[in-house]
Amino acid sequence: MPAPSHFDQIAERVERLLVRYEETQRTNALLQQQVEALARERDALKARLTAARTRIDAMLERLPAEPSNDSPSNAT
């Protein structure tokens, strides 16, 4: 069997590079989908956090004021 020519070696390397490129493209697409899903999840969590903070602030507003230490009931 004759040794592969220089051209055949280059053609083989180009084919391998094309396969790796296609694999990289697929991997990149999957990673992009993951990034988008995580961004949506982050945005949903931020919205939930904001809503929770709003509810907590509303609850704190409804709490009665703390009694002062100068009231007569605290005198000894």
C-alpha cells in the first residue's frame, strides 16, 4: 500500500477539522440553550425576590410601633 500523498493527508485533516467544527457548533448551541434557560430562571427568581421583599415591607408597615422605655408601665 503506497504512503498517502501530502494532498491526501491534508484532505484527511480537513475532514477531521470539519467534524470537530460540527461537534463544536452542536455543543455551542446546547450551551446557548442552557444559558438562556438559566437567564429565564434567574429573572423569575429575581421577580419572586422582589415580590417577597414587597410583601415583607408591607408586613413591617403593619406592625405596631415598639413601646418606648419611658412608659409608666415599665417603672419600678
